[in-house]
Amino acid sequence: MSKGVINITDGEFENEVLQSQTPVLVYFWADWCGPCKLMAPLLNAVANNYGDRLKIVKMEVDPNPQTVKQYQVEGVPAFRLIQDKQLLASTEGAIGKDKLISFIESGLN
């Protein structure tokens, strides 16, 4: 059963993402970002559909500069797919449901 989307910080990144037993979709966002607000319902839908095989976390960029720098986030919204401490895929900018699902599927397969 899905736990939904989990909010994390730099301090929680190691435990929630790098130590995860399942692949993790990290969603970088900002409160001032209009397109980020549009992505929230889509992320919740993906969490419901993939929750049994994918963990989804979201990280606000402004208060978490360490992870933003480490994963070279240059714009928001941004997505990073990580498994076993390895970056599997990344994309930046608002994307539609079909593209997000393709992005996830390419990393899970």
C-alpha cells in the first residue's frame, strides 16, 4: 500500500533515499514555482499507482541546498530517479502524466 508522497529535507535524504530498498522518485519543487503547484495532483496519482514498487519523496529546493547542489538541480520542478545510491534518470521542467509515467517506467525496467 502506498505511503503517498513524503516531504524530506537534506538531513533525511540519506535515510529516505540512499538507504531505500526500493527505487525513489525525488521531486524537487519550490513554493514560488507555479508549474510545481500543477505537479502535486499528478504526483499523488503516481504515488497511488506505483506505491508498491516506488517511493516518492518531495524536497523543497530553497531550504535544502546540499541535495540540490549534489543532484545539480538547476530548475524546478525537477525529478531524479534513484536506486541503490545511483542516479538512474533525471528531468527538469513541468511534464504531463504520460511523460512522467514513461520516465518512471524507464527507470523501473
